[in-house]
Amino acid sequence: MKHYTTLSLLRIMYLSFLLIVFFSCDTDQDVVYINQRAASVATVKSFEANPGKNRVQVKGKVDPDKISEIEVFWNDRAESLIIPVETSSETISATITGLEEGNYTFEVVAKDNSGNTSNTITAGTSVFGSDYEAAITNREISSQILRNTTLDINFNAIDATPGAIGTQLDYETIDGELKSLFITKDIDRVTIPNFKEGTSYSFRSVFVPAPTAIDTFYTGYTTDTPIQFPVLQNAAVPFAADSISGRWGILSVWTTNEAARNHDGYGGWDEWNNNIFNMESGWGSPAITNGKIYQQVTAGAGNYTLRIVLRDTNHSVDDEGGSYFVVTTAEEFPDVEIVENSEDVVAYERTTAATLNYSINFTLEETTALLIGQVSTQWGETPGRYCNIISWEIVPGS
């Protein structure tokens, strides 16, 4: 009896299974899919936003067989741009203009011909404009030297504002040809071998604010007209003389005042020691009061050093009056009494027997006419006073 009941129950279960299978194979309208998602549209393969001046370039790679257009959103989706996808190209690109300076996030969604959309991808960048332009400054020149047609320019470090890449310099050659140089930010010195004297050169610094930026920014131009580096003439042994009487003479080029010509109207040029520069008194010659020997040069803005090499001298710091090497902007060479306090004296050194090599540093802020030379008040006793000078030279300063 139990066996029969068990078999009947199994038949009932089997018939129920067949009924379920039968109804499950009915028309599609009767089928219910649980948690089934439609296939999504392919997203843009890559997307980037490249910054510029009040604009951004958006670009990316797409599958043209699956996407008909993409839409780019920004400003919290308040603004957007639709970019059609060409069937023959796997890349898309567009430039969004009229953007205010600042940071932006761009969202992009791909669409197919049926209007289905992809997942959203984003890219961020910064837009640059007038604030950035106002912050960048032109590189400064620390010094320049024009000797004949060779111009050497030394630059200070370039502006530390992000994006500085170098400096553009425009000039004219001796043949009248206009040329332009690009000086990278790590170069501090440039030499132009064929610069045309009397002309100006102009330079401006160049900035690319980000590695992927599509625009280049420039500072305003700075223009300068270099002059020849100051060179003292008739400035080393053997010195030349315009006129000579016995041992003594008057130096060519240099201006020698009457007080320095204390050897019967001659002085400053000394035949002894291979035609040397020497202002001497005593040993039978008269004392010298504010004897002056100097010449004029014009120097541009920059740092300079006046180097003077002596053979020997017996001047002392204890001497009344004393002897000085002087650089002055005054129209008249100064007297001994005012050398150390004159506003026009750019630099000076007192002459003493303890020093035979002088390096007198000075700086000029603009092109300036200078008087350079020696002034001395010295006695006429025996032994007298002398200062044998081997050479004078102006060199670039540090």
C-alpha cells in the first residue's frame, strides 16, 4: 500500500514539471527576464583636455562604427558641445573658446545613432588668461659687453613662474640681416659674433604654462642699444708721448694738467723704465698740488673693474695730500681734498707702496661718460714721491 502511494506522488511531480516546461516555451510576450541590461554604447577610448589662452582643446579616440557623436559638458553641465564622429576617423577634436581663467572639469558622453548613451568619463584642466600674463616677467640682463662687432650678453635667472621655457632675442647683423635667437632657460650667456654697432636688440621671455598647452605666452619686449665696451687708450708700457723734453714728456690721449707738468712744462711720461707712466716730484723738481692725468670714456650700464698695475711707488698713507686712482662722472677731475667725499666719484683707491696691483670695482645703472685717472698732491723734498704705472685696463666686473 505504501509503495503505490509513493509511485503516484512521483507521477504527479513529473506531470507538474512538464506543464512548467510547456508554458515556458510559449510566445516571447510571455517571457520575463530578471535583472537583464541592454548592451551599453561604447565609451570614448581616450579623452583629454589641453589648456590654452581662454580656451581648451578637447580630443579623444573613438570607435566610429559604434558612435555617431559625443557630447562634452562643463560648468556643472550648464554648457555643452556636440562633436560629430566621422565614419572615416577614429579621432575627434574641438576647441572650446571664450572661457574665463580658472580650473575646469569636462565630462564626455558618447551616443549612437539610436540615441543610446555611454557611461560618462571626465578630464580636468586649467584655463590661462590675463592673470597669468600679468604674473610673468621678462628676463633681466646682468651685463653686456660689445667689443667691435662681438656682443656678449649675460642674463639673470629667468622668471620662476611655471611654464618659463626661454627667451627670444631679435637683432641686426653687420650685413643688415634681421635675425632671431631662442635662448633656453638654462642658458645664462649668449654671444653674437656679428652684431651691428649702433643698432638695438630686443628680447622677450617665452612661457608655455603646461606641458600640453596649445598656446604660448610672451612678455613684452625689452630693447637695449649696447655701446662699445670702454677701452682706455695709450694705457700700457711703452706709453706714447705727444711731446718730449729730455727724460720727461706729455702722454698722448691723456689730459695732463699744468700741476702735473712740473718738469719745465713736461711730466707724466717718463723715459725711464721703458717709457712708463709716472707723476714724480722732488729730487730737485717742484712739489705737485692736485696734479691730474686722466682720460674720458663712455660706458654702458653694467659692472666694471679698473685694473692698475704698478712697477713701484713710494707713496704713503701718512703723506699730506696723497695720491688717488679715481673713476668719476664729474665734468672736471676732482681735487685730492674731495675724492673721498664727492658724490660724483664712482670709485677710488689711495696709492700706497704696500699695493702694486689695484682692482677698483664700480657699477653703472645707465650709459655714462667717465673720467678715469690719477690725482696727486705730493711734496718736493728729497727723497721725492713717484708712482711708476705699467698699465691701466677696464675689464668686466662681477
